[in-house]
Amino acid sequence: MLIRSFEIDRDFEYISSWISDERTHAMWCANLIHYPLEKENFRSFLSEISGKFGDTPFVATDDEGSIVGFYCYSLNHETYEGMLKFVMVDASVRGRGIGKEMIRLAVRNVFNDSEAQAVQLNVFPENERAKRCYEKSGFTERKTTPDAFKFKDESWGRCNMIIDRSSVSEPSGRCNENKIREIANMERPEFSKIKDYDEFCKYYWYREELIQICKNLGLKAGGSKIELNDVIRAYFSGNVILPEKRRVKSPKSTVKELTLDTGLIECGFTFGNRFREFFAEQTGVRPFKFNVDMVASAKAVKETGDESFTLGDLLDIYYGKRTYVKYDKSALQWNKFVKDFCADDATKIYDERLKAAASLWKIVRDSDMKKEYSHELFEKYRDSITV
């Protein structure tokens, strides 16, 4: 299976044929899209959610290139939770594990290509087949709101489900690249020809590329993009950060009751449901979402082995009462670039805005310009954008 960008003129007829009746339509989109599904209306809707939320539509194709699934994805840059929306699978291939494979691949692509710490989605509990598919894909229920949606004489609940980065195992081989990766691939100097870190920073690097560079140099090759950049910065400064020796796994935490005085290391802290529930009780916020500074701080505590850092300290970070580690958002340059591109009304002239954004990004990425989108940038290079 491959994941690629949805192209409305090429793909619409396929996915529109999967919606056989009004109830199926409502189950799919909660009637946020007009029924019956029409091409131009759908085009406008996708453009609208792209501008508002940064949503990107994708399709899944089988080994023969036939379209078998569809979904949209966006990333919340404040909470660093991704969201899958409008998930749909061709009814003719249901029962073959296609839906589960598409969801797992979509989630894995998200965690490989961004700093998202979790992915969420909403599903009607009445859509039992879909809910089972998400559960088999690793999603767990976070919150269910009863009677959230009315369809004729029916009343449906809304179930919010989530999967954390920590619960998704690393793939044994490289994942299939999605269309974003293909169209944003650029020519740059070979790493061996780059003279210093300042020159290195002029270019954009994907996390997988940084990992491969570090492996080739015999350096530490794990962690986030920020951590990998730190390893490369040290390399150019003459300091070598070697791979860490494999640690013997510590016994599983036996802490049964969590308190504000409980240490993060002591309790085996994760971003899973147990700790979400603990912080929900402390803050009264449901569903509770870890902010990016909490995520960065927890990772730093684990890496340094700081046994003095407690859940109470993490709560203080949530409220902004203290600072341990601040999250560096520069790792999400491409994500922000495409979101800002799509938010600019001037870019609505393109039917395939993702491709247009990638074409402009290609110019920016291989230059020494700031890796940021602006309307002025668009006006300067619009004649060079190819779709």
C-alpha cells in the first residue's frame, strides 16, 4: 500500500462512488459536507479546511495503484497532536484489513515526518466497524460524548480516540514515502562537501536524512530532529557524540498511586492514558493534552536521569510557573510553511495547493532565505511555481 496526495480531478469519481446513501454520508463527515457529494463543492470544502486548519487530503492505493482509502490530516501546532478526519475505505475491499493498514501507515508517516506526539480522531460509536478498525490499529478511547449528533430520528454519540507516539513501534524498514516527500525532494550539496554548521543550516533536512548522516559518521543517531541537529552541531565544533550503549531495561514501575510528589522516572512516565487522566484530575481539563514544553521537559528528564523531577514539576510547566526545557519549534518548518501558504487567499488559484506549496518550498529550501512563508515571497516567485 502507498499513501499519496489526493488529486480531486483524478480521484474524485472513485471516492464519491463509495457513498451509497445519505446515512453513509453522515457517518463519514457528520454532514459537514453537503449531500450529495459534488466535485466543486468538495473542492471548495477542502480548500476551506486547508486554510483554516492546514488539512491535507490523502488517498491510499493498493499494489496495483487502485484507490482503496481516503483521509485528511492536520497538525495542531500548539498541542502537537495530529488529527485524522473524513476517513473512508472502499466498501468493496472491506474485511481484508485495508482500513487497518491505511490507518497504521498514516500514523507512522505522521510520526516519521513530524514532531507530533499523538494522533487523534473522532468516530461515531454507532459506526461499530470503523471503531473496531481504529482499536485494532492501536487507538484507544479518550472520551465519548453521548447524543452529539442527530441524524433524522437517530441520535449518535461522538467518541474521541487517540494513539501516542510512544505506543507505535519503529518500522523494521523504511516506510513508503508519501507524496509530500516526493515533491519536496531537493538537490543540495552532499553532506561531505558542507564546510561548517552555518552552511549546513541553510538547507532543510528530513529526520530520516539526519539519522543517516549521523549513522554514516558513527555518531549518535537517535532522538528528535532537534537532538539530531545538536549532534551535527557538535560534530562541526569538533566534539563527537557517540551512540549510547544499550541500557538494561529497568524493572517495570510498581508505583500504584500517582501524586504530585511522584518522580517521573520513578513512575515510568509516558504520555499514555494513565498520566493523561492524572493531569485531567489535577487541572479539571478533559480531555487533557500535554503541551509541547511538557513533552520536551519529560524527554529531557528521562535522558538526563533526573530523579528529582516530579509530576508536580511537570504540572507547574503546564501552568507556566517554571521552565525546564523549552520546545524548539524550528523542527516543523515545512509544516508551518505549507499551513501559512494555504492560509494565504492568493494561493487559492491553485487546484492542488500542496504541490504548489512544495514547488515554492523547493526554492526556499535550497537557498539561504529564511524557511518561512510570506505573501511577499509568493509574489516574488509565483511565476516559478510549477504544479
